[in-house]
Amino acid sequence: MDRATFDEDASDDSSRVIAVHGELDLRSVAELRRRLQRAFAGGPPRLLIDLTGVSHIDSTGLAELISAHQRVMEMHGRLVLVISSRPIRRTFEIRGVVNMFAIAETRDAALATLAGA
């Protein structure tokens, strides 16, 4: 079991980047939630969540990302996920939510999507 770790950065004055490494599951979702709440506190977020380092995502991790997406939409912000792993992307496909999200395969592509929003 890979304990999740998080890195957070501002890509510019208006965009936040949260990178997740390890397993995004029941044990780690509360930390993601705290980081998302900080991002939402500053107004409509332009948020990139980098899942490149995620080795596993369970239903609680997926539910938190769906909740974040809904909150961003309510705030008229923008959320882009970076998913380069086929198994992680497949989880989104199986659950029927892959089309809900803006998804890029690289952080650069995701930042470009945020910049164009």
C-alpha cells in the first residue's frame, strides 16, 4: 500500500496545482479535501489536479473528485485532471464519469487547457 502524498503549487497567480502520489483512497481523501477547500476559499478556482503519480483510486477518491468538479462548476471556475495511467483512466471510464472532466495526459497540456479557459 502506497501512502498518498501531496504537492501543491501555484502555476501562476490564478491557477493552483495539486499533485497526488500513491493511493487516493479512504485513508488519503481527507487530505485532498483540505487542499481543495483552500483552493476554493480564494474564489472561482482554476485548478489542476495531477494524478500522474496515483497508483490506485477507490470510490472515495473518485467521489471527492466528482464533488470538486461540481463545486468548481458552481463557482464558475475550471478544473482539469492530468491522467497518464491507463488503469486510472479506465476507472473513470468504468464508473461512467470520464466525460465529466477535462482530462489531459500531461501537466503542460492541462496548463494549456486552463490558460485557454
